[in-house]
Amino acid sequence: MAFGQPSGPPATARQVRELLELLNDAGHTDFRDARGPMGFTQRQAAGRFTRDEADSFIERLQDRGDGSDEVVAEPVPRLSAAERSLRRLPTRQLAAELQRRGWAVMEP
């Protein structure tokens, strides 16, 4: 078997569709978005699963919806470059810039 190749028959279209619907219900936009929280491989993030893998992930997501104690991480919001740069600014500098723009700023 070549590196990164699936070790079984491919998932059916129904399985992939059901898995995507469950991921959407969990707050993910697609397989790539769910890669980290769900632990998908690169192949799985591209939407390619074996039947056993798809069944396993479907069962995991359905159990989570039934009030299971298993924790699946919530998706991390993606920040734009501007948002990342704002988070690096010192609080005083950010407050000063907001005041310069006419905002009223006070400490929490």
C-alpha cells in the first residue's frame, strides 16, 4: 500500500453527504474546516474516506449530539491579517487610537 492511501473501500456518496451534514450541524463549513478539531488526515480533509472511517466519524458525531460526554473541539474562528495585527497591539496604544477616532474608552 502506498503512503497516504486508504486501507479499504471508499465511502459511499450517502456516507460522505451524511458526514458533511453532521459536520455542518456541529458548526464546521467543510471537511477542511473540521480537520483539526476532528483529527482528519490530509486525505480525509479533502473529503476522501474509507467506509469504516466514515462510519466511525458519523457515529462519533451522532453520539456527541445525543449528549455524550465525548468532547469534540469547537471550530476556531479564522482571523484576518488586520484582526491578528490588532491583537498584537498594546492595550494603551489601541485605546489611544480608538480615542483619536472619536470613541469613548474606559478600562473594564
